[in-house]
Amino acid sequence: MYLKPNMGLVALIFECLLVGAFMQFSSFAGELYIKKPFRATIYGWLSYENSYSKKTVIMGNTSYVSPKNAILSSKWKQDSRVFTRIGFKIFNPLTKTKANITLDSWPQNFNLMLAFVRQDLGDGFYVTVGKDWSLVEEHTFSSYCFLPFPAGFQGSKRFAQVKLSKEIFYGNMVFKPSISLEYRPNKNGVVIGKNINQKDSAAIADSGINSSRTDIPAIALNLSITFRENPIKVGKVYMFAELEPIYLYFDNKEHKENPYTLGCGLDFSFPFGLTVASEYIHTLGMSGVSGIEGNNLKTFSYLYKNGDFIKRESNAYNIEGKFRLSKGLAFAGGFDFVYFKNKGSSNSFFLKSEAKHVKTTFLMLKMNTTKVTKLFIEFRKIETKYAVSLGKFYDSTGNQIWAGYRYYF
């Protein structure tokens, strides 16, 4: 990927520099000190990644090849990308107010990743307003990689929201209940619309359903229990849920539905540098939570075809582990699986290019080359079952080899 100049961003940086001069910034060890009582920190990374893929594309977490093109698609294809992330954390100790602004150059030039304010309310309560991580789905080892996440486990999304949390300390445990009002875009929640042909952008499958809302409000809940041996976190268990009332338009009228997501997981450290994580997610009408990206394979949350209204369920689970040989060298690997089915109707009713299941197996080596740089090499096997026509399916297996280098600051 080549970063194109963005004049709006240049103007924003120039304005920040002017403001910084008037506020008399002084810097040391990566931290920016503003006039008291504010304190600011800058952080981020610059990353380079190179991939060799067969039957899949860069950033894809599905494999796709039609029977007609199986021979042509069996060749390895090379691709690479360069991207950067930069963030600013601001803290006022007098008011106990925190803020975070984070920009990322992938997949577009410097899109806004995070932009929130967090206010301490006392007695363990705090409120977060702005664009922050969703309460639905926690990170897994897949998200420690520099790659797109396996389908079903792509890591938490970021949404505009208002969130209330509380930390309760009891012995060596920390209980943290949270509730939020999140605004999910259609593409990240209820997947509706069309599957598009990559070559000519023509529609090859249509869900037959529309939604009049661009951003859909959802209520999310999360409860986590963290186990500590001061000051080290030794383990965590968690559960989450989200309800997203929506109105779908089909058959010349509106229909109200209540798609939801339920999930639970754990993440524990063991002696000799071993860490294990596992998670299970169930959805009804929220196929977008599965995180299928690449190759234009989408599994619709709802279908209306030939007078039939079909609701989609999904189940996803994973088991992943990381083994640290030394402070700067670690291996990680795991298995991730997501499966779709039709609630109360035939499971053969899938439209062309809808994925029925995706399995990902990966093995990764990560090495700290210096205190601020990391090198990784990863192999992935991606198995996808998708519809080639109504009720007919095709199995495709793709492979990826990745190598990357990242500089942190």
C-alpha cells in the first residue's frame, strides 16, 4: 500500500504544531508535557507486511475459487502493505478525565480509529463517551498478530457509544460489569444487501431485504472477572451480550426484528510461558459479527426469497495458545471456526457466494528484534464452504504465508 498525501491531515498536523508551540510543549522519552495539570502521551507504530497467498487475497480470511478457475487460482500470489498508526492520550489528574484520539492509515488514509473521553465518577464507576471498543467480543491471540483476524474472531470492533463501567475489587479478583448504547453500522452488524462480483462489480446475489437505518442503536452488556497476582494478571473469564432492535423492509412493508449476540470466553496464563485463550459466540440475525472479510463472500443475516423469510444463526468457537520461549521469542497457534445455519428452515438454502462455514488454522513465530521492533512469520490454512448456486456448495482451501516487521514508538 502506498500512502497518498492527505491535505486535510497535513493541515490538522500543522494546526496541532501551532497550538503546541503556544502551549509550550516539552518532550522527553515519548511523552508530551503540557501546562499543568494536563499530561499527554503519543504512541503508535509503523508496519510493513508481505504475503504469499493461494486461493485467497491479501487481507482475506476466506478462501474462494470457482471450479472453472481452480487451475489458475492454484498459483501463489504476492502482495504487501505499509501502514501506520498514531495515537494521543491526554489525562487531567485534577478532574480524573482521560481522552484518546487514534488514527490509522489502513484501509484508508488515516481513518479515525478511537476518539473518546472517559470520566471517573468515583467509587469505581466511570463513563466513556465517543468512539471506543465494543463490549461484544474480546481479543484473542489472533488479534496479537499483525494480520486480519480469522473469521469469527476478528477482535472487538470500535463504535460510537455511551458506556458505563464499574470496577469492583475483591481479594485478588476484579469484577467489571459494563453497559453501553452502541451505534452499529449495517455492515458491522446486520449484513444485508448484495454479494458483488470482483471483476465487473455486478450483483451475483441479493438478500431481498433493505433497512432504512445507516447506524443502528444496540444495547450491549459485558461482565469480566480478572484474577491477579499483583501486579500480574494471571487470568480472565468474561461474557457478553448485545441486542439490536431493527426494522427490515421486504414484501412491501416494514418488519421488526431483534437480532442478538451472546458470547463467553477465557484467557489464562500458566507456568513456563504458556497462555491459552478460548471463546464461543452465538448470533441470531447478526452474521456481520462473524467478521468475514475479503473475496466479497458475505453471509446475510436475513433473506427474503420466493415468499420465504429466513433468519440466519451462527456459532463460532476457537482455541488458541501462545508459548513464550524467552522474553523476546514466542510461538502462537490455534484453530478458529464459524458455522452458519438457517433457523427453522432448510440449511441448503444459501444464495450464490454465501459462506456456510470457515475454518482457520494458524501457526506464528514472533520475535522482538530490539526493544521497539518486532518481526513475525505466520502460516495460515483457510477452509471455506460456500454456495455456488442455490443449495449447491463448493469447498475451497487457501493458504497464506505472512512476514512482517513493526516499529513501535
